[in-house]
Amino acid sequence: MSTFVVENRIWDKAETLPRHELVALQSAKLKETVERVQNVPFYKKAFSEAGITPEKINSLDDLQRLPFTTKADLREQYPLNMLAVDRSEVARYHGSSGTTGKPTMVAYTQNDLKVWANLCARFLTGGGLLPEHSVQIAFGYGLFTGGFGLHYGAERVGASVIPAAAGNTPKQIMLMMDMQVDALVCTPSYALTLSEFIIQNDIPRSALNLKYAHFGGEPWTEGMRTRIEDELGILCFNNYGLSEVIGPGVSGECAVRDGMHISEDAFIVECINPDTLEPVEPGEEGELVFTSLCKEAMPIIRYRTRDIAALKPEPCTCGRTTIRMDRVTGRSDDMLIIKGVNLYPSQVEQALLRVEGTAPHYLIEIDRPDRTDVATIKVEMTDKSFSSSMKELQELKEKIDHAVKGTTGLHMNIELVSPNSLERFIGKAQRVIDKRKLND
Ligand code: DLL
């Protein structure tokens, strides 16, 4: 565990606005946004089909009358039909990671870039970043929003940035040691890869000056947090965002680390039942939906993220008044249905991390030979368990099976694989191979 203590620091006063002021601000900005999106033919049409004119939107209660925007809508408007400004006003483009086909392109005006840097500065400050710190950014710097988003956020705080970008693990570790880096920014799965390199190369903790890290870009579990914190002796903070909404900077943890504060002066969040599209009860899990309030180039109305998480409306002890979101447990489109049981890969991760003798590297493979789903979890053994007796290995498999059954309700085949045999990731991890889809 880390001995480093992050003091409770707040970046700007928008984080602590009394609720009534925040609501007034949101209502005014919503009205502006609704007017702005009339420049986008897609929204103009959607609003007129719903019989809504900007004058009819006067308070937050009117939000629910507005149409949703989906990923499919954005794909249809590829590349730039969602722009609300002239192209000459765009200062930068990014693209979402899109696993298949073309990415979703997103655009920022100069002012959008300023707002974005400020939002990232907020959560970085909440999670320990000080002007005198150095921060190594091991995210991709291409179309992905992670690299540039965190980069300008950290610079905005006044910290010194090492734009290491993703990959080349030995060089990352060399820089981290030689530059005595204070903070690391990457995906949690890349942090595992880095940590493994440090352990395998017997690099003593004293050779590093790393104190804390900001992870985001993919789902991860509390078990994974504990594992990385123990291995690296640092504090790990979670931050969340998505390209379509702005990139990183939508929400992030404060020093209390009990949920991520959503920047409500910049976004309105809703949590809905993805089937009925009705709001869920406060504290209940549902799909997060965001409406941007400050974006000029590509404002977005009620964007259905597919990310499943619960909102925590109760106030945080840090003094921020903003609503928090719990960890994202998965994306509704990543939900697996195995033998009729719904589950997310994160539930498997949660189970595996509780079992001693396994490394936190796994792969879920699903197939349907003979019309019955067969799910296999490949789990890496640690070096120690690798040299165990057959009897001990059998016991280890039974423990894993028991833990997985506990979190998912399913028995799956457990295959113990040798250390270092599964793929390592430099960006977002790919932990599922669903051969049923490949065979479709
Ligand atoms: O991943 C933005 C980002 C970069 C956030 C770096 C944080 C840090 P996209 O590539 O568009 O943007 O992917 C967005 O990633 O809808 C979630 O499913 C997932 N995601 C992002 N952060 C988290 C997180 C960036 N902390 C998609 N926990 C989102 C769980 C996350 N899932």
C-alpha cells in the first residue's frame, strides 16, 4: 500500500456550487445548447419531429422531452454532419476508438479545448496533481482523446508533462526511473503490464518515485485497484469520459475515492433503464446519458453511452456538491449472455482477483458447438502456482470456479495457462473472444 496522502484540493468553484445555483446554471446553458443545435440538420429534424422548438425548453424538467442521440445516429452523420459551427472554427479533431469500421469523428473549437483542459485539470487536482509534479502520459496520442486530453489538463494544472505515449514498456520504465516521475496516466490494463515489467526485472520500488496514477478509458474493478496499488506502492484514481461527450474529463475521483464527480456545470447526466428508457431510482444501476452544456463545435443532446453505472446523489465529504457516478460495470453492448445468464466481463475479473495463485490476466472465450454455449476462462497462473502439484492446481481451479459461480451465477470451464502466455495490452484491454459472433 502507498504511504502517499492526497490532500483534498478543489480546482475551481464550479465544483462546489450550491445545488440551486447549479440548477439555474444548467437550465440557462441547456437553453443555449438547444438553440445551438438548431445549426445541426440532424437535431433540427429530430426536434421538429418531436414537435419541440427551443422556446419550449425552459427548465431541466423539459430535458426529458428532448430526443436521445445514439452511436448509430453519429455513425450515420459521419464524418462531420454533427458540426454546429463552420469548419473554419474547428481547432482540433479526434476520433473514438471504433473497433469496427470508421471511427466517430469529434470536433473542438478553441474554446472547447480550453473547457476540456479545465475539466481534466479538475479531476487531476482532485486526485493529487500539483504544479510541482511530473506526470507521465502513457496513452495513445493519435485520434484517441486520452493522450491530448490528459496532456493539456496536466499542463493546465502547471505540472510538467512527459508525453511518453502508449507502448514501449522498457522505455516507459526507464523514463519513469530516470525522470523520477510522480504520477502515471494510462489505462489500468497498461498499468498491469508496466507493473509486471517492474516485478520481472527486479526493479526495486526505491528506484521509482511514483506516488499515484490516474486510470481511465476502460472498465476495471476495485480488486484490480488493490492489486496495482499493492504491486506499485501507489494510489490509483479512476476517471471516466468518452469521445462523443468530450473525452476524458466527464468525471473523476477526488481524494475520498468513493465514486467519480461528474462536472455538472458542463454536462447533465441521466441514468435510465436501457429497455424502458425511463429514469432508474437514485442509486440504481442504469445506462448513463449525457447532454453537453458548454460544447460549441459538437454539442450533444441526451447521448446514450451504453455505459452501465449507478449515480450517487448524496453529497461527498470532500465538499464538492456535484453528483458522483460509481464505477462503470460494463457497456450494455459488452454484456455477455451465456446459457441465458447475463454477465459482464468485470464480474469475472472481480472473482479472479479474489483467488490467490492467479495473475490478473485472463481471457473469456465463448463458443456454441452443438447449439449450447460453452464458456472458458483462461487464467494465468503466477510463477509460484505454476510449479504446484497437480493436486494443488486442481484445488486452484475449484477455487476459481467457486468464485466465478459466486459473482456470475455460472459454472464456466477454467483453464489454467502458464505465466505470460496471454496477450498484454498497451491501450484498452480485449478480454473476450466470442466465437459465437464470429461464426454467425
Ligand atoms: O476512452 C476517453 C477517456 C480516455 C476516458 C482516457 C478516460 C481516460 P473513448 O475511446 O471514446 O474515450 O471510449 C469511451 O470507454 O464509453 C466507456 O465504455 C469506457 N471508459 C472510459 N473511461 C472509463 C472508466 C475514452 N473510467 C468508453 N471506467 C466509455 C470504465 C470507461 N469505462
